[in-house]
Amino acid sequence: MFGLGLTELVIILAIVLLFFGGRRIPEISRGLGRSIRNFKKGLHEADAIDITPKKEETPPDEKTPPQKS
């Protein structure tokens, strides 16, 4: 796993514990789990269909004549 041993993982976890505190670690891990789950869900879902009508643009050279009522 990226060349990290048990000692390195313990040091990293100790630094994270000191930096964020014991109360915030469950919140952070829960948020990380939700984001990974949503990412995987987004990969497997079909793309949404865009039903907005597209504007037909006329080139600047061609001007439509004014319509008479």
C-alpha cells in the first residue's frame, strides 16, 4: 500500500488526531465515505437527458428581413 508500513500509518493517524481532535474524526470519515459512495453512484448512473430547446442562430452575414404584420 504505497510503501507505508505500520509505523508510518500510526504516526499519520497520531498527527491527524492531534490536528482535528477526537470529535471531528468520525465526522470527517463519514463525509469521506459519503463522497466516495456518491462518486461511485455517479459513475454507474445514466447521464441525464437535456431537453432544453436549442436556439437557432443566424450567421451575422444573413439578416432576416423584418416581417410585416
